[in-house]
Amino acid sequence: MEFIDKLLKKPLWVNILAGIGAVLVLLVLFFFSLGWITGNGKTEKVPNVLGLDVTAAEKNIKALGFDLVLQDSIYVDTLARNSVLRQTPEADEVVKKGRTIFLTINRVIAPQVDMPNLIGFSLKSAQTYLKVLGLRIGTINLVADRNKNVIVEQLVGNTPIAPGTKIVSGTLINFTVGDGGASIGMEVPDLIGLTVAMAKMQIASMGLLVGNISANGVIQDTANAFVIQQNPATYSSVLDSLGMPVKNVTIQGVAIDLVIDRVAPVIIQRDSLR
């Protein structure tokens, strides 16, 4: 009370000046201590912990006065489990002490994915698909198929793998693909609908022979009659990787038998259905 009485006895302007002076002193003290409060001026270079085991990385980070947070984990099958894959801030950045370093580490347990159905896909498309799923392409073997580089079979090791099968990320997927007909010889020509004269010219141009010619009825002008059947046929009953009939193959010197008629047959354009 005595202190308050003394203040009240002093002129008002004296009290005002005293109050302003006290505020100024407090402000000066605050600004001078701000650097101590915020750690201003105390910086440190961020260590490089990429590739280290997370335990070793934590030790290095905390030894320099930084905090540590495990932000994320992903799986890379070619790198050590629990190793650091990414850090933020990056190595050698100069930051304040006490800053939090965020780490992304490699998972210990590989995730599983569903095996897709890549039969009928091009090899290039299959490679892109596998990469998205975290799978890897293994060996590629060629098989007789007229569709070049189209997937005919998908395997893990030597065992075919069915679509939807659970498989560990990073697994090698082997493929058999079509060779584009390179290993299956000469395709049998399609002679149906040609005149006999035209059919003979095409057969001869391929190094093949004209076999037996049988007529469907009486034909006086054989050269201008039409081929309505042939043996061997152009197409087999086997379907390729795209579900289309596979062409029969032959070698030079083989004879093709023809059945002819005066009336041209109705032609079904198989290629237009693809």
C-alpha cells in the first residue's frame, strides 16, 4: 500500500514516463533473448543417411541435434531392408538445430500383388504393366506364332501363373512370345476364289506344285473356272494368341490339290474380322 501511495503522490507525467520506460526495458530484453529462445544462429549441416540402416541413421541424426520422423515406407527389392531411401531435408542442407528430419525407408516384408492376365498383350505393353505393379520381366522365349512379340504364356520359373494369383512384388515373370512366323515355314496361300490360271501362277511363284484338279460338274473352260476348295487348306482349326485361326504352313515342292467350279464362291474376309 505504501508503494501505491507514493505513486499516487507523484505527478501523473512521472508515472507515465516510468511506465513507458518499463515497457522499453522489457522489449529490449525480449529482443536480446529472442536468439536464445529460438536457437537463432545455431545451425547444422544435415547428414547424409541414404542407404544406411534406419538405426544407424537415427544415431547420426540425433547426434547432431536433429529430431527424426519415419514418414513413409516403400518396397524396393534390390535394396537392403530397413535402409533409408529418401530424406527431407536433403543431405548437406544447412538448417537450424532441432529441425525434424523425415525419412522414407525400405520395407522389411515385400507387399503382394495380383498377377495380371497379359496373354495377348504386346511384349512392350506387358513390360509397362509389370513395372507399374512392381514386378520384373525375366526371360523371353520365342514360340511359333504368327503374331510377333505377342505374349503366348506367362510363367514364374517354368510354371505357368494364372491371372489373379497372389505374387510377391519384385518377382521375375518369364514370357513366351510369338516369333511372327519366323520359325514355322511358308504359309499356305489362299487360293479360294481365284481362277485356275491365277492359282497356278501363284502356286508356281512360291515354289509349290499344282496337284490334282477335280471339277465340280462339267467345265469346258478350265483356265477361267474358280477354285472353291484346296488341300492343304489355308487355315487350320488352331487359334493363335489373339483368338484367330492359325495359317497352315508348308515347304517348297509340296503339291496343292484344287477343286474348281464355274461359279465363283462367296469369300469371307478373315483378316477384316481382326
